[in-house]
Amino acid sequence: MRRLSSGITLALVLFSVILIIPGCKEDRNERISSIYALKADPTPEKVEQIRVLWADPDRDVRATALNALVVLRVDDAVELARAAISDEDGFV
């Protein structure tokens, strides 16, 4: 049940972020700043928000989110890092 609830929460957050993110550089910088703010005071909800940003269309945002998730030592950090190896942009 917890997994289903987490999936629904993640889907809602992802949908919200997709609607909000138009992709301009100023917004990118804001999203990167938000990752640092979320990482500074991590809660399960904030970690989920960082996870959503890991799927961001901007490589710098994805790289920052991945770094935050690894530093926070989330349970699947290794799997996320492995997945990043296949990222469309080698920078991530």
C-alpha cells in the first residue's frame, strides 16, 4: 500500500513540475536552487521533489538532482547513478 501511495504522490508531483517548467535558463537556475534548498532540510516529501527534478529536461538540473540524491544516500542511489550513465547527455 505504501508503494502505491508513493507512486501516486510521485506522479502528482511530476505532473505539477511538468506544468510549471517551461525550460528557460532562469527557471533552470531556480530549479537548481530549489534542489539545494530541499537537500538542506530533507524530508521524505522533499526527497520525492528532488526525484522529480532528476527527470528534468535540463541536464544541469538532472545532474544537480542526482548529486543531491547520492549525497542524501537514498536507498536506490546506486541504481540512479547507474541509470545516469545512460543519460542522453554525457554530462549527467
